[in-house]
Amino acid sequence: MKSIYKVLGIVVTFLLLQSCFVAKDYEEPENIIVEEELYRTDEIPQDSIGNMADLSWTEIFTDSYLREYINKALTNNVDIRIALQQIAAAEAYIKQGKAGYLPSLNAGADYTLTYPSKNGSQGALLSQTGSDHVEIFNLSGNLSWEADVWGKIRSQKRAFDASYLQTVAAHQAVKTGLIARVAATYYQLLAIDKQIKVTEQTVETRFRSLETTRSLKEAGAGNITSTAVQQTEAQYLDAKSMLIDLKNQARLLENVMSLLMGEEPHSIERSELDQQNITTELKVGVPIELLSNRPDVIMAENNYRQAFEMKNVARANFYPSFTIGAAGGIESLKLDNWFDANSLFANVLGGITAPIFNGRQIRTQFEVSQIQQEQARLDYRGVLLVATKEVSDALFNYESASEKIEIKKDQRELLEQAVEDSQALLESGYNNFSYLEVLTAQESVLNSSLDVINAELSQLISMIDLYEALGGGWK
């Protein structure tokens, strides 16, 4: 028993030296924070304490159909379910990391039957007892524990923690991206619907124009020729062809929406583009809030944290490991004496193992861990730079789309008036007026109407992009 106490005393002494840990406490990487002026968000009030990313997606998207589809996607989408399984796997590693401080315990039972050589020493001894074999019955347990003097086990646990946080952030990133994709696809469907209506009206208008042109030619009015009729009909057929393409795009977008919801392709019920109103005030908050909300930034930081801790583990491998082991059990040559007190055995072992020469493996592992930590730092920095670009892009796109909507609406009104005026002049038989001007005006008003719809869609998409760029949707 005295020897046991000596071993335990040695271990306790080393545990008291934990202030000399080789493992370093985590520190934020240097030169990683992006300067505020690089965000190019001068038009956003810097005293704003509200952050768009803090709002639930139910506050951002008020359309009842869209809310239903987002809910379905968050429940059934394959990528979301895969991310959840990755979190479950990471949780298992977390439990493993916590168990690293505990001793390992193994138990076993065995039976050995030996027939030694009769001409050997053991055989000769057995022959004197009148036996030619040896039976051994053994039941034992082994316990082993390593003192975490250098912080190796602690660093491994923290690396597992960081890995777990990465998987959680990965799930958040999938969730944020999924919400953005569902919303963007839904708004694209609404925009296509509106374009289909405009094009259908254009088809009707051009058909009437074709009939008018034919009538004018037959009546010999103005300067209408067969070429004019042919070009008017070609313009009418062009609108019909465009209508087919738009309807096909709508079906394809419905298939995309179905896939996002983890469902087979089916038609999608929806409202109208004109019913979509942006009621949320667009606030990005301050840059530090951006860093704390984006899942990819959280992932990058925890990837760096994991690399930092793994370098601690690699550094600790240069130092000796301190272990204590114990074994005990029952061993007997006869089964009848197996549970006899004289069959008990026990031993305790305390040891120090230090690396001396191992083909430079430890040095290589440490150098690689340093490189991987620097790679993680650069990746962290890169993610932050991308984050600032995406926020800036979304803000500029939103402002540009908002300004363009008003301009395009004014342009459309002027072109619609031009169509009415040119059609009236043509029908009046005004000789100096060319039918080509009517065709040009009709083509321009269609393009302008589609441009207005595209600008309205761009405004909605840029709002979604800003929400995603700020890390919104996962809370």
C-alpha cells in the first residue's frame, strides 16, 4: 500500500504544476477585424442599434404562402436534414472530449490450457506431479489514467468543442441560405406571373394591331404595304413565342420550389408581386454585429479556434506523459480455488514516457499544425472580406433598384402614350407616318414594362441578399 501512496503522491505533485501548462489560452488572431470604413455603408446611420439579422424571417417575409413554403423547406429539405445529422455526430465527439479526463477501464476473462514438452523443464516438473498439462483461470480488470499536466487533453476537448460549434454554424448557414433561396424563387415566380400577364396583354394588343394593319392595307389607306402586314404579324408571333418561354420558366421555377421543400414537382400556389411590400427598415447595425451574426464567420472563427487548440496538442507531444495504471483480479490453476482469497492478485504502475527519437514525427506534426493555424487565420480573414462585400453589394443593389423603378415607370408611361399616338396617326391615314414607328413604339413599351417588373424583383432580391449577408434567418 505504501507504494500506491507514493505513486499517487507523484501524480498529485505533477497536477499541482498545472500553472506550467504548455497549452496556451485561446487568443483572437491578429489583423483579422475589417475596418469600418471598408464596409462602404456611409448612408446607413452609424448610431443604429437595430440589426436586420436579429429579426425573425417571419417578420421579414409577410406573405402567407411564402411563410408556409419556408416552414416546409426547413422541415423537409435534404440539406437541412444532413446538417442536423452532422450536428449529432459532433455532439458524440463532444462527449468523447469530456471523457478524456476519465481513466480507461477494461475487464477480461480467459482460460488457458497448456501441454508443455515432456522433455522441457516445465514438462519435467509437471511429470513429478503426475500431470501433463496446466490450466489457468483468469478474471482481471485494468485501469489506466494519464495526468493532463501539459494541457493536451484539455486542448483536445476544446478542439472538439470548436468542431461542434462549426457544425452548428454550418446548420445555421444552410438554414439561412435555404430561406433566402425559397424567398428568391418565390419572388421570381411572382415576377414571371406579372410578366406573363403583361405579355398576354401585348399578344392581344398586337393581334388587334395586326387586324388593323390588314384592314388598312385592304382599304388602301396610308402607306401600308404587304411588308407592313408581314412585320406586324412577325411582331405578334414574337410576343406569342415570348409568352411560351415565360410559362415554361414558371413551371421550372415551380419545380425548383418543390425541390427546396423536399417534395416532388407540383404546382405552387402564390399571391401577386404587387402585394409584396417591404415593411422592414433596412438596418445593418454596426460591423461588429455583422461578425457575430453570419454563420460562415462563426464557422471560420471556430475553425481557427480548433486549429489553435490542435497546435497546443502538437506542442504537448514534445513533453513527457505521466500515467498511472492498476490491474487486479483472480487467477487460479484450479477452478475450485478460483474464488479463494489466495487467488487474488493486484499491481499498480506509475510511469513517465518521454519522446527521444521518433523519426521527426512530432516535429513535423507541430510544424504542420502551425501551417494549418495560419491557413485557418487567412480563411477567417477571407470570409470577413467576403461578408463586407456582400453587405455592401446588397445595399447598393437595393438603392439602385429603388431608383430605377421610378425611372422605368415614368419611361413606360411615356412609351404607352407614344403607342396610342402613333396608332392613332396610322389609323388616320397620315401619309408621312411610317408603320415602323408603331412597331418600334409597341416593342419599346413591352420591354419597358418588363424592365419595371425586373426592377421590382431586383429590389426584393437585394433585400433578401442583405438579410442573408447579415446572417439573418437562423435565429
